[in-house]
Amino acid sequence: MKLSRSDVVRLDREHLWHPYTPADTWEATDPIVVVRAEGSYLFDANGSRFLDGNSSWWVAALGHGHPRLLSAMQAQAKTLAHCALAGITHEPAVLLAQDLLRTAPQGLSRVFYTDDGSTAIDLAVKMSVQSFKNRGMPHKTRFVALDGAFHGDTVGATSLGGVDVFRTPYAGVLFDCVRADFPAGEGGYARAFETISDIVKQGKDSIAAVVVESIVQGSAGMRFYDPAYLRELRTLTKDAGVLLIVDEVFSGYGRTGTMWACEHAGITPDIMCIGKAMSALVPMGAALTTEAVFNTFRGTKDRALWYGHTFCGNPIGAALAREVLAIYDDERIVEQVLRKEKIIAKAFARIAEIRGVQSTRHIGMIGAADLASLTGGNGYLGGLGWRVYDEARRRGAYLRPLGDTIYVCPPLNIEDTDLDTLLGIVEESLRATLR
Ligand SMILES: *Cc1c(COP(=O)(O)O)cnc(C)c1O
């Protein structure tokens, strides 16, 4: 590193603006200054290291510095690092599409590449609306999304979002979205399903699509719902002639114990959005859809999807995304999750016993604990989670909370000993905070 640690911090305070970070809080903390990462660890310039408790914002499902990913990136960079995908095609893009469709739910047959998760969602929005316009149904322009939903931060994706702090400031520029209840709570999902059922049946002439995160709402605080709800939603939307868009940007790539979370429900959506773990090291996203949707864009030129991002299908991203899928096969990554989720389950059962922990839950490589708020916590703006963050940091783990929800979402290939250490740190940090 050319700069000293303190120079990095000084320049940061002078010039940087961080995502999801209140400036005053930031300036009052000594940040982690990461210089390198390896496996499940982030290394600070001061020599300390941190277990990456959230896979660096849910991306590093294969940990950091996987040698096969590094060589795939290098090899692709040497031959073809970037070119457009309009009027041009290339091997990494077509082979990746083939590989993705081989693992994807049966019936998906077309891949459209984007830059990241948010743009995959925006694409799905436009794809749905124009697909109906092309079918002579121009009034089908509305969307239904769930309470607590998070689908990204572009204006389109924010419109679908149901976390208040993320949308309130922009309310004036967001498109209208019908909000349906999150399918959980007393009595299971039955009542929530009844509500969305009424919405969809009554609004089917104006609704283009229902959009849901698959099985788990990440940003809302790692909330899970019954796969049976997704199964019923599939039937409901199909019968009503409404598209079902499933957001697998977070829940895909084995995070919940199956390659795609919608496999828990055994369904095929009309559009499946992916990103995050997809290409491991560089931004990339995609929407996978059916031949039926694709075919509605045939015909005169104005019927085409006049849409695309500069870096869509980038060869380096595509080569990486292919190598990711190959590593999933060769290292049996999803099978590893089935074994490790038992370890996470056991740890969170212990954590549930800590006084001040309100509830815990787990699925696949996700474990979460809600803290009974002692400090007048307020969802994302609550302070208790950040006290656990500080305790965990002192003990060697990076554990960014979701408000007063503490969670782990480590690399899927984390070493067992590192997983034990991480879970031990979570437990100790919670005990220290709630003492
Ligand atoms: C992160 C996320 C997105 C947005 O992805 P970006 O790559 O940040 O644009 C969309 N949906 C879900 C469920 C996510 O977790």
C-alpha cells in the first residue's frame, strides 16, 4: 500500500461518500481499512483480520481469491476484456447462457444480461410491460410487490421496494406499486395469500407482474416465508394472466440450500433475476425468461426490446460466471451447504436462549437473530445492532447488521473451523451486548 492507514482514513473523510452510511456516524468511527482478502477473511492495514460474516454484501459465495476465478479472469482479460453485445456475439456470453439455463428451473430458455441486480429488476419491469403492450394489452402496467421487499436501488427497483427508509425520500418520483402483505405471522401465509389473491384477480387487467424475493427477504432482516406461498402464487398469477418475477439476486446460488430458492417451491417463474454471487468478482446480472415472453418481442422493429446496458454480457464477467458454475459442480458447493446449515442451526438455537434475543431463524447458509430493542430501536435506524457489530469487530468478525437484526451469511465454502469461530463470535458478541 502506498498510503499509510491514517492517510487512507483522512482522504476518505475528505472525499468519499459511502453507501447506506450516515456521514456523522461514519466520521466518528475508525473504519476497517481493508488491504486484501483471502478465503473467508478480510485483512486490515493494521494487521488484524476479520471473518467476512456477510460474504462482502452477499457476493463472495466462493470466498475471496479463489485461484480458479483469478485465472479465469486473467485468461479472459488477455483475449477479450470488453466489447458490446449489440450486433456482436462472443463465446463467453453464449456458453454462459447455456450453462445458466442448464441449472435454471425447467422452462427458462432465454438470458438477457445486465450490469447488476438492480438493473436485472428494471429490465424485468420493462420486459413485462412491453411484452403486454406487444400483445395488445397496453393497460397492463402496474406491479404488485411485498411489504418489506428489496429489489435494488435504481428508481425502478426502488419503486418496487417496501422498506420505508429506502423509499420515503424518493416517493415523489417512484412509480405506483401495489403493496401486498408479507406472507408470515400467526396462522401462516393463508391470510396474506387471500389478500394478494384478491389484488391479482381484481386487478388483472392492469397488473403486469407480481415481483417477489424468492423464499427469503434479505434486506428486510432475513425474513423467510413458506415455499407453499410461492407455489400458490405461481398458480394464481398463471391463471390471471399476470407474470411472476422472482428475484434470486440474493437467494440464488445455493444460499438457501438449493441452487435457486424457487426450487423449494418447485416452480418456474416467468422471469428470474440474478446477480451478486453470479460472477463473484465483478458486477453482473441477468434476467432469465421463457420462450413465450421472448416471442412476444418478435415482428416489426418497434416491438423489439430497445434496452441494454453498456457492460451487459461483458466477457470477463461472463467467463467468471461460467467458472463460478463449474466450481459449484466440481466442489459440490450446494451439498456443502446442506451439511453446514446444521452447524448454523445449532448455533442459532443456542443464541435463541440469550436474554434480549427476541427470535432466531435459519435457512441454508443464513442465520439471523432479532434483538428485543432496549434502545428504542427502529428497524434500520436502530442502534443495538451496531453495538453487536462493534463487539464482533473487536473479536475478529465483520458483522454488518440489518437494523436490530444480526445475521450471518458467510461464504458457502467457508472452512468448518472458520464457521465455528464466526458463530462463536456472534454468540459472544450478543452476550456482551445484551449483558
Ligand atoms: C442486492 C439485491 C438487489 C440489487 O442488486 P445490486 O447488484 O445491488 O444492484 C436486488 N434484489 C435483491 C434481493 C438484492 O439482495
